[in-house]
Amino acid sequence: MSITGIKGMNDILPHDIAAWQFLEQQARQIFHTYGYKEIRVPVVEKTELFSRSIGETTDIVEKEMYTFVDKGNNSITLRPEGTAPVMRSFIQHKLYNEANSSKLYYMGPMFRYERPQKGRYRQFHQIGAEVIGQDDPRIDAQVLAMLSHFFTAVGITNVSLQLNSLGCNACRPDYRRTLIEFLTQRLDALCDDCKRRYSTNPLRVLDCKAAGCKEATATAPSVLDNLCTECEEHFHKVQHHLNALEVPYEINNRMVRGLDYYTKTTFEMVTTALGAQNAVAAGGRYDGLIQELGGPALPGIGFAMGVERLVLLLDTHKLKAPVPQLFIAALGERAQQESFVILNRLQHQGIYAEMDFSGKSLKAQMRLANKLDSVYSIVLGDNELEAGTVSLKRMADGTEMNIELHTLAASITAALDGEEA
Ligand code: HAM
């Protein structure tokens, strides 16, 4: 029996790659205009990095991490997200001493042992961005403006930005206590998961999809009514700046995040088009994380987008993998050899050219040219080689143009320019 891939881990096949490359290229282009630099960190880290940053009582750390003991007896984990590794690297390499390294972006695979379904996988990909060292609410608004700009640029419009504040070390403990008190009186109505976690991670109960939990928490105290003055002011200013930048958003005081490092502003870009997996991007502030990981007391804010979910929302019909610009059909042995050399020359000149090496008949070679969707083709035989001319055929309508063989590259380039114009 042949070996198949691992459940929840997908191949990204050539016919799907155009969408991925388009999203990555748009992200790079947009992030660069906002001053972000790319960072690449390993896919495995010490387990402790994630348990300390994401939080021991979160679903990710409790249930979803791919954790192994390596041959050196170290506990290592396939990264379930990108923020903690990027902060680890930022601290380790003292990037805070470099003027140009405070806005970082990354793209790559993440791993969570979740139950796979549409839009939820065990290996998935994120494109993320982080800003370190600035707590000005204008930064929060600018990060969200960039995120929103990205969605517009790639043509994904059926999303809405949900905004909340989760407070800080000064106000969240009080809110947590208030919420636990509220939940204690309604324990019977909560699902088993929430009964277990209401005292360790009470905010998660607000986010539970179980009908009983939703009903029981309908009148729960709002985090936004329990912010300290500083958090309240910050949240107010973020909204003011979002309005100034004309970034649409909705306040959602029940939006909590599945990672513990957040403070103040949190957000999710959600869609109704993907069923239960409604978050296409998410993030927020994490003003205590860098210090918690042993670095200086610097604030941070960022987001990550789920690339598989973006691909599902993308209008892909205009995105095409590159097709050959020229197909060379060769007739006879001498033409085969000449074609082989010409093909290589064209490729050196930046022209995407193809030919057949399996000795197909002329008819079969032309069928292949059609299948590959080649824009132009030529048929090269002894006659063409002797005359030094060849007929350049436009595959879409069969129109032909006689050209000198030694001008092939220039003629194709000119013809392709004409196609684009
Ligand atoms: P997160 O909400 O855990 O945040 O993940 C961000 C996004 O990754 C989600 O909104 C979703 O689109 C995608 N995603 C998460 N899990 C899966 C999965 N199993 N399958 C497919 N897509 C998934 C973080 O990871 C934070 N590090 C974001 C952040 C950056 N916060 C600050 N900076």
C-alpha cells in the first residue's frame, strides 16, 4: 500500500499555488510599505517557550501541541504560532538595539493537534506581523489599517473586524474575579469543558459555542465596563484613530482570545463564509510578553492571518499558474537537437518555453502544447532549419506569422508585449 500524508496536514498542489503566491507577494509588498522587515525562525522551539507565553491553561498548551522528547532528552515543540518564537529571537539577538528591527513579519507553517475540518488543519500556515516597543494607540490603529488594507488589496471583502480590550495586569485580575463569581452561580448550566475551566480561564467561557454556556453568560459582566482608566483611555483612542483612518470595525466585548499573553487591544477579522472557523486573522497587544520571556519591558502588538482560510475566501478564477510562452514542436532528429539548444537559449533569455522529449508525433506534440495552454508555438523541421524561417503560431486563434529563426526570442517578446497591451 502506498504511503499517504498525515491527517490534517495538506499538500499544496501546483494547481493551487497561484493563490498562495499571490497572497504572500501582496503581504510582502504591503508590509514593506509600512516598514516591516521579514524574520525567519525555526519551526521547533523549546516547549517551555510556548507554555510560558501562550499560557498553561489554554487549549493550545493543554491539548494541541506537538511535543516530543528529542534524542538529547530535550522537550521540543512544533510551533503552534509565531509570536512567541519571534519574541524569543528578538530578545536573544538583542534586536531592540537595532533601529530597523522593531516591525517584523513572518510566514510559514504552524502546528496544532486540533480536530481537522474545513478551514482547520493540524499543519496550517500563518502570515503574521508584529510591532515591538511602541504603546501609542496610533500603532494599534496603524496595524489594523494595514491588515484591512491587505484584505482590500487581495479582494476579500466579506469580513468584519471585531475589536475588544482585555485590560491589563492592573484591571484584569479584578474582572476575572467578578466573572468567576458570576459563573459560580451558573455552574449547572455550563458545558463540561467550561465547568472544568471556569476558575482557571474564566474568559474562555464567554467564547464557548455551547448553547447552554451562551445562554448562561448572556448577562455576564463586560470586560469593557471593568477596564482601568489607562486601558479605557487607550481603547478610546484606538477607536478614535481607527475612525480617522476610516477603518471599519465593530466592538465585540465577548471576544476573548485563545492565548494568554494579550493585554488591552485584541481583535479578530471574522467571516461568515467558513462555518465554525470564522476567524481569518487575529491578534492584539501583548505588553507584558517580552519581559515575561526574559527580555526588556517593551510592549508589543501584532496579528496573524490563516493562509488556508484566506485561500478559501479568495476569488481564484483570475489567478493562473504561469503557462508556457512558447512550445517548440520538433520534426525529425536534427530538429529535435536544434530545438533542444534553442529551448535552452530562450530560457536563458527569460522566455518560458517547453518541448517534448519523448518522441511524440507532431499531432501529439501540438496536443501537448494545447494542454499546457502555451501562448505560442512553432514547428521546427528540416525545411525550417534550411530556410532559416519559421511560422510563429498564436495558439488562441491559429493566426501565424513568418519570422526569421535567429530573431525568435525578440519576435516572441514583441508578440507577448502585444498580448499584454
Ligand atoms: P490565533 O488566533 O491562534 O493567533 O491564530 C491566528 C489565525 O491563524 C487564526 O485567526 C486562523 O486564521 C489561523 N489558524 C489558527 N489555527 C488554525 C488551524 N488549526 N487551521 C487553520 N488555520 C488556523 C495567533 O496565532 C497569534 N500568534 C496571533 C498574533 C500575532 N497575536 C499577536 N501577534
